[in-house]
Amino acid sequence: MATGAFPATMGCWGPDLLILKLTIVPLGLLVFGIVERLHGPRVAGWLAGFPIVGGPLLLFMTLDYGLAFGAQAALGAWFGLVPWIAFTMTYAFCSRRLNWIWCTLAGFAVWTAVALMTIGMQSGSRWLELVPLIVFLGAMFVYPRAAPSDEEREHVWWGLPARMIAGAALTILITAFAGAMGSRWSGIFSTFPLMGSIICISSHLQYGRHAVQEAVAGMTIGLTSVGTFCFVLYTLLGMMAMWPAFGLALLVSSTAHALTWLLFKKR
């Protein structure tokens, strides 16, 4: 595990970093929750592809453990898109007949199995780095293309606070145990389908199975952004300093996300 220069400087601004860990991801989830209430689960699913969770997590891990660790974690996050897609595909399929509890159990069981497989891929041939791209392109063709629903929707009061608490807890846990888990598992968990599972479950509970299909349809397209961010960051962290690498990765992923809006509207 590479330590780099960052852990040695943590002491002078550690409390500030803790505040960021407790606020950035929860505030992002709050914004997405408001968007979902205003525009429905399909738009929320599309926005879930933006690296609002994975981006900060990779930044915090790079600050804590160094550039080499951050680069490998970014590669792990890139491979983490495969189990993310496996989770949402499983949930969408099961939601046609099962309630949210069974859909969640099935989804995370599949996520765990696929995550274990992708861990081994990270130490294999460089050609295996194409696997997430192939899986993503395949998902674009097989995922549900549900038509938007104009049904009236109700919102529970605890929905937004629950998302924010879950986001803060995930951020603290992953960054706290990243050193013990290693860069590969840390990367996988940085693209853990927190947003995806919350949107799927809340859509299922509040709106029904049709809303799950809408959310997953949007999420499939939106994953372009987080995938672009992770792969570009993995490439750049071995070539330049941390802040320029994260800045360029965010710029490229934001551009990709904006371009997917054209495809999103057609779908």
C-alpha cells in the first residue's frame, strides 16, 4: 500500500476533512432526492450515475493513503460498475413479481458474487479492463426501457433524512477501513450501489414496480458519468498530481453526463 505525502499532512486539517466526509455525500443525496420528487424516478436514476458518492470517496482515500492507493482504488471503482449493473438488473427483473425485501436480498446476493469475480480480474491482463465497458454497453440494450409514468406520487417524510444518514455512514466506514480492505475492495465499495439501491427501493415502496423500471432505465444511461470518472482518474493519477487529476476527471465525466442527456431524452 502506497502512503504518498498526504497522510503525513492530515494532522493539520483532519477535523476539516471529517466535516467534508460528513457533509459532501449527504448533501449530494439530498439534492438528488429533491430532484426525484420534482421530476420522478427516471431523472433521479439518470442523475445517480454522476459520481457524487464515488468521487468524494476516492478523493478521501487518496488523501488518506496516497496517489498509488488512489489510482488502484479508482481501477477498483471502474470494475465496481459491473456488480453495480448486476444489482440494478437483478432488482429490476425481480421487482416485476417480488416485493422490495426479496428484490433487495437477491440484488445484493448477486452484487456480492459479481464483486468477488471482479476482484480477481484486477490482477489479470490489461485487456480485462475492457470488461466494465462491455458490460455497460450490453446493459444499454437489455435494460428495461419503460415509458415515463404520469401517475400521482406520494413521498414519505423520512425518505430524504434516511438517504443522507446512509450516505454519511458509508463514507465514514469505507474511508476508515480502506487501509484494512486494500485498494481493490475499497475501490469496489466506492461504487457500491448506494444511490442505486436507495432509488430502487424507495421507488418500489412509494410508487410501485413500474417506477423501478423507470429508475433503472435512467440509471443505465447515467452510469456513463461515474464510469468515465473512475477510468480517467485511474489513468491520470499515475501521470500527474492529485488535484489536477481529480479536476480533469470531473470535467470529462461531467461532459459525458451532459451528453448522455440527449440519449436520455430519446429513451
